[in-house]
Amino acid sequence: MNGKKKSLIHILLVLWSITNIFPIYFMLTFSLKNNEEIFGENVLGLPRHWIWANYESALNTGNMALYFVNSLFVTAAAIGISIIAAMMATYALTRIKWKMSKLTNAMFMLGLTIPLQASIVPLYVVLSKLHWLNKYTTLIVPYSAFTLSMSILICTGFMVDIPYDLDEAATIDGCGLYGIFFKIIMPLMKPALSTVGIYAYLQCWNEFMFANCFISDSKHRTLPVGIKELSGTYTTEWGPIGAALVIATFPTLIAYVALSSKIRDSFIAGAVKG
Amino acid sequence: MEKKRLVSMLLAGVMTLSLVGCGDKTAPAGDSNAGASEAAPAADAAPAESADASADAGAADAASSDPITLKMWCIATESDSNRHAYEAAIEDMKKAHPEVTLDWEAFENESYKTKIKAAVSANEMPDIFFTWSCAFLGDFVNAGKVYCLDEAYEKYKGDLDEKMLANTTYDGKHYGVPLTMNIVGLFANMDILKEAGYEEIPGTYEDFIKCCDAIKAKGKIPFGCAGKETWCVTEYLESIIEKTAGAPALNDIFAGKATWNNEDVAASVDTFQKMINDGYFDPSGIGLKNDDVKANFMAGKYAFYMNGTWNCADFANNAEFFPKVKVGEFPVINADKSKLGQLIGGPSDTLAVAASSPNAARAADYTFELGKLICNYGYLDGCGLPAWKVTGDTSSVNQLTQDVAKIVQNSDQMVLFGDTAMSADSANTYLSYVGQVYGGKIDGKKFIENLAKDIQ
Amino acid sequence: MERDKSALQQKRKKDLNKGLTVFVFLLPGLLLFVSVLIAPIVVSLYTSMLDWNGFTQGTFIGLANFQELFTSGSINFWGALKNSLLLALFSVFIQLPLALLLALILGRKPKGERAYLTIFFMPVLISTVVIGQLWLKIYNPDYGLLNRFLELVHLEGWKHIWVGEEETALGSIIVPTIWQYVGYHMLLMYAGVKGVSTDLREAAMLDGATKWQTDRYIVIPIIKPIIRVSVIFAVTGSLKSYDLIRILTNGGPFESTEVPSTLIENMLFLRNRYGMGSTITVMLIALCFAFALLISAAFKEKDN
């Protein structure tokens, strides 16, 4: 009975694993095939002729390498800004006592439910009036703002765990509020960095709507938009699209698998603390 | 030489045909036949040399020679049939105007619409931008965001007939430089037609339906139509409406001069739906994009494909498929109201200059010259018929495009594509109901009722 | 007396100092938040009452846009709302239970726990645009995997033009949406499950509870706050859904898969109706808030 149940559980786990891995495998194989193989007999197997030219098309025509670097830069910068702003705000909200702190915190938490679409039009009008379109910062600033609420939520979880005695001890030692932040809180918040980073990464890396509307020159285009454009170019040729998808996906997947336990622990820390 | 003369003769035909303008509702619409005689001399004087000379003359007085940079947005992406024409034209312009640096960027059609509108509303337009004629450009013109080209046009009058500007003329002022013009063509895979026992595209509606039945009997699908892109459905539906209700009636409806509440339109919708229900259309089409459908047609899945004549270029470039394909006109359904030669199409691809451009006057001249070159190369490539007088050797133009020119030469009246002719809001309401027609959600009666209600 | 005064002054100075510090620390966050989120919403509130095409000056028309939104035949707001709520329903009642089940199973430390965790989280990391393109290839009527598979097992009758038929289009969107984010919710809940002390579990087991009973009566109540967060994210996420729909169906066929976000885009960029676009935006924000409050309230109610 117990054995039966156990094997049932394992079947479930294996099945779900297959549904998770299979599309990725499918993507990898068709990125190396030509249409005849994809449309013909060899739908699922490993490619018979490995067509690396698909990758060449994706990299040359599709500029995937540039878009990848752009995405990486925009995401990293947005995460950086978001973390700094969130740390500072969280410090003011949790470790300094003042009247409106609860209310201010509640306001920041509203951001969790505000849809990105809400600000696209007004933001576009303002950004263009300021001649602030087609720059990396055009995306970095909204991205860091939209990840801010989540970052504050997670930082709060971490920061309230830091014993308040430390602050008091530091005050007695003559530390001001700034001193406490830089000397005591910051070093102890290191574990929060990776957690905030992961949540922010998930929001920024995939973002499509702002990137599509705010960036019109190809120099600053990010991956999601690049893929959309490329798939418009190669609607009927699946190979190069597959190659672009792989280029967009595999570096992060590989990094994830290599660091998976650390990433997972950070993600989990966020869930518990938040 | 013989061929060359034929082509310029055909072009003369193109120049003479009447175009129904949208912006300027009073001017060119009425003179459907009167235009023929007056335009003929202009067409006769179209040999290559003289046209070249006048272009150079235009270049010489195109303002100062200070180096400037102009920014241009268009939709000639790598996969677009017009890509080569743009590249070649821009290369030529670089040589002719080394002082102008053109910084150009191409976007995918669908996202371009989003981008250009957002840019216009934010006053963040490039100096030169691609636009569709009539309502699309009209919104920008009404908002005062487009530079008036009347002054610049004076210099290029000799090469560009004013009729070609009808779709980009608002309140009697010109705002657009037309590139190529296209109509909806009925493309046929003659291999399949022969298999079904037809040597030519049937000329009458009865024969046409019989032909479709014969094709079906051979296990082939008569038509392919991309349901995921509603404009592809309009290519069929508008032709059917035109050949039922007549071009004048359809044009009045598009122009807002007549109500949608028209029994002939309802009947056309029912005709279209009967064809769908009779299995003339590929049922997969509803889930496909146009590129897929086109690929299917070229792969021999469908006998007919109704779409813009810009496709001629792609068909001509496919050596294996090209010998099989022919182009024709959809047959007349109601001979009392319509006749052959009533077509859907007209000049729509347009370049315009932003009013906000700091170098608007020079950009205007540059746009005319560039437009002329793009038109020229585009025509040679088979991307459509030229809106400008053509220069150079045109004997290399593919047979399909020449056939289109012949159809246009014999044309009686053209009605511009509905989604271009109508304002953005109305056009999308219209497209939404056309989509519902293709999906069998509403019948002809509902179609006209809904449109009459929603579009005032 | 003197002393009190100076103490008061000092306190005031300290308060001022503190206030300044609070302000300095909040400044970057507030600046970002107000300029990118709050101000645009306020502007949207105003533009939602305009008849405005985005190019010219708008005219103030009060609540006429809202009225049209609820009554118009060609703006299918109710349909869009229905679709996103359906998406939310499937998320809450299929995606979350599946995630919870996986989290509970993995919480029992089965063989290969780490490998499973890694695999289940993978789809979350892939860009939605990539997922959309990938599933388009799976759904392709002629060459797609799904139809090929059905052919292979001789179920030709089940073949569909998945994203092109009204009956299947919404389902074709729901499946990848759920598929992608099961891992996300699973990991959230798994974190909660791991947080339940082993003593508590062991105590329950000693009392004769089965593993399932322990999960049901001990673990689930403890991780309730996390489940609540998951539900809020799932529902508001569904209301906001955009990317996958944009790529898979673009609201079609015949607007049967339209959601508020695609409707907004349609209004802004296709129909040049910025006023109406803002109106839908305002409705969307209001709905997101309403549902977040509603869900929180529902969980509180249950607790009592």
C-alpha cells in the first residue's frame, strides 16, 4: 500500500518534470534543424544535420548577442537601483520610529497590485517631452520603480529579523542613524541581496510592453522585443527562431542550474520573510 | 525595345486611371473618366533621360549644403519585399547628397503602428516617416504634426502626377510622398487549375464557382486566407462587395457618404460565407498568419490567393513557383451594379515629413527624391506599380507585375482598402466585424446592422 | 526651567534631524515610486474622462467613457473581464493546488528533491515571449507537436487549430500560463512547508496522524499566509496578463480571448482612443485593488 503510494508520487513528480523539460528540449533540437526535418519525419529526435547556420542567422540578422547584453545591462542596473532604494526606504520604514511610517509602507505595498499598463501612456508622454526615450535609462528607471514594492517587502522581512538591540548599542557608542545604516544594517543585509535580486530579475528580464513602446532604435532593444521582431522576420522558418529562443534562454538556464541551490535558497528566504 | 514601349504604355494607363481620394473628398473623386485625356501627354513625355534630368535639377536647388542628419522610420525590415528598393535608393541618395546623413530604422509592421502613433502624440517623430495614406496620415495632419509638402511638390510636379497625391491631400494641401501603389490581385496556381481542367482563370462568376468545385473534387483547396490577420480577410470580402454592390457604392460607404445599411453588402457577406461553408476556404486559415498562408499557396496547397499585388516580387523571386502563378481579377457577381475593372487598391504606402523636424524644408526635398527612387526600384523589383513616372530600363520587370499593370490600365474605378480609407476607430470596428464574418459569428444582416450602428 | 527649555529644544532638533533622516532615506524610493507609478495613475484618472485621440487637445466628457465601456457592442469589456477572471479561476483552482501538492510532496524529502526543485522552477526563468513563441510552435495546426501527436495516436478527431478556434483559444492560453508559473508558486509554498518545525510534524505523527493528515491539519494552516500571497499574486497576475496572449492569439479569434490589457493596447494604438484606454486602465487598477482586498478579507474571515 505504502509502496504503491510512493511510486504514485514518483510517477507524478517524473511526469511533471517531463512536461517542464520537454518544451526546452524541443526548442533546443528544432533550433538546429531545417524546416524539412521539423515539418517532416524527424520532429522530435536529435537533428540529423546540425544546422549551426541557424545560430548565425539569429546572431547576425537578429542581433541576438547585442539584445542579450542590453537585457543583461538593463536588468542588472534596475536591480541595483531597486535594491539600494529599497534598503534605504526599508530602513526608514522599519528602524526609525515616526508617525506616518505605517501609512507610507502601505502605499509602497499598493505597488504590488498596480498593473504595469497603468502608467504606459502618461509615462511615454513625459519621457518623450524630456527627450528621454531610446536610452538604457528609459527602461532602467521604470523597471526599478516597478520592482521596488516587492524589494521593500522582502527587505522588510530581512530587516525586522536584525535584533533591535544592535541599534541601541550602536547609539550608545555614538553612532547616528546614518552610522547605524551603513555600519550595522548594510553588512547584515547581505543575504537579502540575492533574494531581492532574483525576484527583481524575474520581473525585469521578461518585460515586453515598456521595452516595445519606449525603445525604437535597435541599439538599445532588449531580448523580448528582439525575439518578437525576429519571429516577424522568420515566420515560416523555424530554425533561426529556435536559435534565438535558445540564445535568449540558455545562458540564464545554465547559470541557474549551476547556482540552483543558492538561488533557490534565496527565493525561499524571500517567501518566508515576505 | 518592343517590351519597353509596352511597359511605358501600360504606365500611361496607370497614370490615367481615376483614383478616389479620401482626404479631399470633393476633388478627384468625380473625374473618373475626364482624367484620361489630360494625363496622357504627361505620360508620353516619360522617357528615362528627361526624368533623370529633372530630378537632378531638383537636387541642385535643394537648399544649402550644410551637413545635416535626417532620421527616418519605415517598415522595410529584412523580410519586407521593399527592403532592397529602400537600400538601393538610400545608397543612391548617399552619393547624390553626401551632405545628408540618413539615419534610418525599420520596424515590423504591427509594432510600427504603435510606435509611430506614440511618437506623434509625444512630438518625438523622426524627420521622415513611413505612413499609410488617408485616415492614418489624416489623424496626424489634423493634429498639425505633418509638414505641408505643397512648396516642395512644385519641383517634382513633372515626375509625379497630382492624382497620385489624392489619398494624402487634406483640405487641398499635400502631405505625403507616395511610393508604390497596389491593388488586390487574384493570384492563381495554374498547375492546380490545369489539374481541374482550366487553362485560364475563369472570367465569369458561374464559371469561377464551377472551377472551385472542380478544384475541390480534385482534393485541393480553392482559397487560403489568414484569419489571424483580419486585413487578409478584407482582401476577399471587399472584392466580393465591390463586385456585388459596385465600386461607387462601396466607395461612398468607406468615405462615410453612405450608410453601411446596404442590402448588397449584406448579400455579399452571405456570398462570402456561403463560399466558406461550401469548403472553398482552408479551415486551418483561421489560425494562421499571412506569411504562413502565402507559404502554403506557394507550396501548392491552395489554387487561389487573394492579396495585395506587392506579392508579385516574392512570387517572381521563387524560380520554382513563378512559372505556375498568374494574376487576375475577381469576377463580377452582380453585372447590373458592377463590372470588370472595378478594383480595390490605390496608392497607400507613403513617406511624410514631420512638422517638428528642424530641417523640414530640406527633409521635404530629400523625401521627394528618395520616394522617387524607392518607387523606381520597388517597381523594378515587382513590389507594386509606380506612383511616380518610371525612369530607366523597365524591361526587367517581372511578367506578373506587368499583368497587374495591364489590369490597372483597363480599370474603371478603384476603391482604397477599407482599413486605410476609414478613421482608426471606424476601421477597427469594421475589422472586428469582418473577423466575425470570417468566423461565421454574424451573418450579412447582422454585419450591416452592427456597422451602421457603430460607425456614424 | 532653563533646563527644560533646552531639553525641549534639543528634542525638537533631534526630531527635525530624525525627520530629515527619514526623508533622505525615503527619497530615492519615493521619487521612483511617485514619478513612475502614482503620478501616471493620477494623470490616467483625468484622461479617462477625456475624448482624446492622443494628438490633439482632448475634450472633457465626464463619465461618458465609462458609460460607453459598459454598454458598447464593439468594445468587449465584459468579455475581456470574463476571460481574465476565467484565467484567475484556473490559476487559483488548478495551478495553486498543483503547486501546493508538489510543495507538500517535496517537503517530505523524496529522493531527488533538489533535482525536482531545480526542474520545476526552470519555466519561471524563461522569458514569456520565448514561452509564447515556443507554444506557438507546439500549437501550429499543420506542423505543431500537439496535432502531430494526436495523429500519431490516431485521435485525428481531436485535432484543432488550437489558437485559431474559439472553443480552444482560451484554453490554449490558460495551459502555458499555468504551466509556466506552477514552479513559482510551488517554491513559495515549499519554503513555507520547510519552515514548519519537524517537532510539530513528529508530534502529530506520534499521535497517529498519517502524512496527509499532518499536511492537512498542521502544515497547510501554518503556511496559510503564503497561500494567501499566492492567491493574490495569481488573481492580480491574471487580471494583468498580457504577454502570452499578445503572442499566442492577440485577443483573437473574433476577440474571444481579449483581456483588459490587450483592450487597452487596442484603444491606444489601433483606435487612437487615449481617453478610453485610460478609462480601461482605471477600471483595471480598481479591480486589482478590489480583488486584493477581497482575498485578504476572505482569508481573515476564514481565520475567525
